[in-house]
Amino acid sequence: MIVWLNGPFGGGKTQTAHALHRRVAGSVVCDPEHVGFGLHRMMPPALRGDFQDLPAWRQGVFEVLDLAAREHPGVVIVPMTVTDSGYFAETVGRLRERGHEVRHFALLAERETVLRRLRERGLGRGLKREGFAVARLDGCLEALREEEFAEHVETDLVGVTEVAERVAASAGLALAPDTDGALRGRIRRALVGVRHIRFD
């Protein structure tokens, strides 16, 4: 099974992916952003736009996830925002056509909730580091509320643990007990956030 976690930038995809990975035995997190970052690093800075617009990104994501789902014995967890219908068809759609069970979840929240989360991850700089995410927020939320991008999971009033549990229940995944206390959970989420900071 592939569990694809979609949602706006700052919507909790990466945190939820790692919360699931920690509690679903044999699972692996495969982050398509790394394909995009690699493509960007190959290009002159002036040519770097949205890497999803590159056919090589969409093809690469499909090929890597197809291989992972065929050869890895556990669940493949994919945290990635995709709101373009055509790109969604080229990734999620093609994986389903190949015969993979892809459970897709759009993690949604109100605009102010997402902005608060973006501020919190801004390393003390508020939204200054999050221009790309903020500029695309409204369009992203509007697109992902369409039926094409169901199943929708509202996250405004629940934490990462609860979101992961809702996704797991819907996908029929067995979760190990959550042994983190409040402090350990905060530390673990902070470490996930630090590991995913981009400096280029």
C-alpha cells in the first residue's frame, strides 16, 4: 500500500508521515521533494521554478514509488503537495493504473491555522521564509477541497497524533501504541522539523 499525504505547505504532511512511520511496522517514508531538490541543484538558479512543472519530476516520482511499492514489503508513506489535476493523474493516477493500492488523504485546515503553523516553523522569522507556501496557500486549499482529492481530513482541532490515527484507521493500518508523553512528542516533532529545513 502507498499512503499519499497531500495538503497545503505547512499542513502537517511531513509530521504526520513520520508519526505513521514510527507506529506502522515495516513502513518507509519516501519524500518526492528530494527528487525536486535534486533537479533544482542540477539547474542554474535562474532556471529554477516549481519543480513539479518538470516532466522529469513527475516521471521520477512515479518510477521511484512504483519500485518502492513493488519491492518494499511494508507500507510506503508519501508526504507531498500536489494540486494540479494533470500532475495528480501522472503520479497518483499512474500508480493506481499500475495496480498499486494508493490511499490518498488531503490534510486540510482553515487558512489562519495553516498560517500559524507556517509562522511556528519559520525559525523566528515568522512568514519571511515561507513566501512560496503563503503565495500558494489559497489556491492550494481551494483545489484540495475538490472531490478529486478526497479523502479529506480536517486538522484544525486535532494534533499530529490524532491525524495519524485517523489516517491509519481509514487505511486499515495497525498502529503500535503511542508511548510518547507530551514532552517527548514535542521534542520528536521538533527534530523532524529541523531535519526538513531547507537552506537552498
